[in-house]
Amino acid sequence: MNSALFGARMLEFNLLPSLTLHPSRHAAFGAPARPVPAACSPAWHRLWSAAILRRLDLRDRPVVDAARPELALALLPPDRLARVARHLGAVCCAPRLRRAIAGGEVRELATALGADVLDFARHAETGPWSRPVEQDVGPAAALAERVDRIGRSALRALFQTAGPELALRADLRLADDPQTDASEEARAPLDLTLAVLETIEPTWHSSFLAMR
């Protein structure tokens, strides 16, 4: 990623959060009931973003440290950040996912999460971030949803270490989890999370390394 493109992404991250606001948050942050005409879209997003930043007390609090390693994650568009969250959640839940051996359960998990995510979990390194198997008992459908929530929880915890200016903006790109259970709170070290990013987004990851 060249410096001009990085600068544009940082400008958008700091000043135009509405452009990458996760759809699950649109209603809470006052999305228009009808599509905005294309000609009015830039002006509308400036106004909407200003309102979002005021609500979060971020209007005069930009992220100024462009060297923060968490930016490699925080600047991802919502759909790609969700993919990182899913893989990270699968790493945290790997002990339980590896226990899935019955054909029906494996197929259900593969349909919900993706066969690539299951394979990723089977080969994932274990460590302090690994959840005990008994913590994730239950049907496959519920487990698949939990994997996503746990991944988002781990990302939020990581973003919080970078300060509220980055954390609050990055959180807007994640699906809303208004009632996260304490048992689904998760933490994963930065190096592990960046390793997940490198595996599934190698070009994006390397573009940040090239800037350092």
C-alpha cells in the first residue's frame, strides 16, 4: 500500500466512519430510511459521519499514530474484518471444533463457517487464548454463531489496547453485539491476530509491512 492510499484510508477512518459502518449499526446511528441519491451521497456522508463522531465524542480526537500495528486490522472493510474475526474465533474455539467428527455436525459447521475455517482451526496453534472444550458445548448452529462473536470479542479487546480513538472507530466496522455473554469474552495476542491476517489477507498484510 503506497503512502497516498494509506493516507486516504486514514482520512476515511478518522473523518468518514459512515462509509464503512457495519449494516447492523445503521439503525442505531440514524441511517436514512431511503437510499440517498448518488449526487448527494458525499455531502450526506460528511454530515452523517460528523453526527457519528459527535455521538462518540471523537470529532476532535483523530487517530494520529499511523504506526500502530492494529491499523492493519482496523482499516479493513467490514466484510473482510468479519472474515478475520471468524478465523480468529475459530482459533480460540479450535479445541471444540477439532472434536467435531460426526458427519452431520461437520457438514453443518462447514456450511455455517466455511470448510476453510474448519481446516484453519484444525491446524491452529493452541495457547492461552484457547477455550476449554466444555465451554463450547452445544449444537453446531449455536457454536458457529459463537465462533463469530468470540472472534469479534477478541478483536475488540485488541483494539482497546490501542486507545479509544482507534477502538471506537474500528468497532463501528464490526457487527453489533449488544448482549455479549461474559463467557464469550476472548483475548488473543497481537502477533497471533496478525498471523491470522497474514494467512487470509497476505497482500494486505504485506502492504503494511512494506510501509514500516
